[in-house]
Amino acid sequence: MPDSPYVIAAVLVTAAVTWALRALPFAALMPLRNSATVQYLSTRVPAGVMLILAVYCLRDLPLTHVRSLAPLAALAVTVGLHLWRRNALLSILGGTAVHVALASTVFAR
């Protein structure tokens, strides 16, 4: 078993490295906080990411099958709730609830 000074040194080095790795992103990004480009991207990227995720999830959806109505209805409910209330949590929960309800009852195998 290692002696106490070795264990204490190992714990201190581990703590220092962990702290440095967690603080490094904040220190590196501090100059970018006032950048006009970063501020513009912070308003545009979330909608773009959501659009890409929606397209990715629906890309293989067979539109000729009746079962594909469940995800399309859930998407419509999600978009409608978001346009109506502007609440991301409500939109996501509402769309998920509609999809689960339709997939479990109406469109169950």
C-alpha cells in the first residue's frame, strides 16, 4: 500500500487537474462573450439545430403508411404549442405525450 504523502500528493494533483480542466473553457471563452458573431449565433443556432434534428428523425418516415401519422401529428402539436405559448418545455412535453398516446393506442400493431 502506498504511503500517506504519496496518496495526498496524488489526490492534490488530481484535484488541481480537474479544477483546471473545468475552468479552462470559461477562461478561453471569456473574450468571445462580447463578440457580435457569437451573439448572432446564440440566437440562430438553437432553431437550426432543432430543424436538423427534426429532419433527421423524420427522414426515413414512410409517408404512404398510416402509422406515420403519429409522428407527424406529434410534430404538428409540438410546433403549434410552441407558436402559441413560446414555451419549449410545454411544446416538447405536449408533442411527446401526443406521440406516445397515438403510438400506444391508435397506431399500435
